[in-house]
Amino acid sequence: MLEKAVTKAHDDEAYAKHFEETLLQGSTIEIRECLSCFGDYFERSRDTPPYYPHHDAVNGIDGALYAILFDAALPSTEQAHE
């Protein structure tokens, strides 16, 4: 999904600005909204895996961004990764 967002940002200047702002300063909800053009975060579970592909992708991107921002803000702090 991140690749789709980057491709869209290359093709759409307005989306590129929104995407950049969201990545740099966005909350979980803003990230979810920014990526909503690629799927429904609250879609019903599928019958076979992946059960929540859009939901899982958004959460993965959000979690990775949080880890990057946390590390940048507090580089001397170790995070426990599960």
C-alpha cells in the first residue's frame, strides 16, 4: 500500500502534499484517512486470509512511522520490539 501511495503522490501534486504532511505530522487517524483511497479501514472480515488486508497494511505503516519518529525524537531510548 505504501508503494501505491508513493506512486499516487508522484502523479497527483495535491495528494503528494497531503501525503507528505501526513507522514511528517499526522496522527493515526490522519494516516488512516490519507490511505483511505486504497481501501476501507473498517471493511468486514474476509473469509480467507488476509482477513483485513487494508486494516493490517495501514496499521503496519502507522506502527513503522511511530517507531521512526520515536527513535528520531529519543535516539538514546531503546524500544522493546515484539
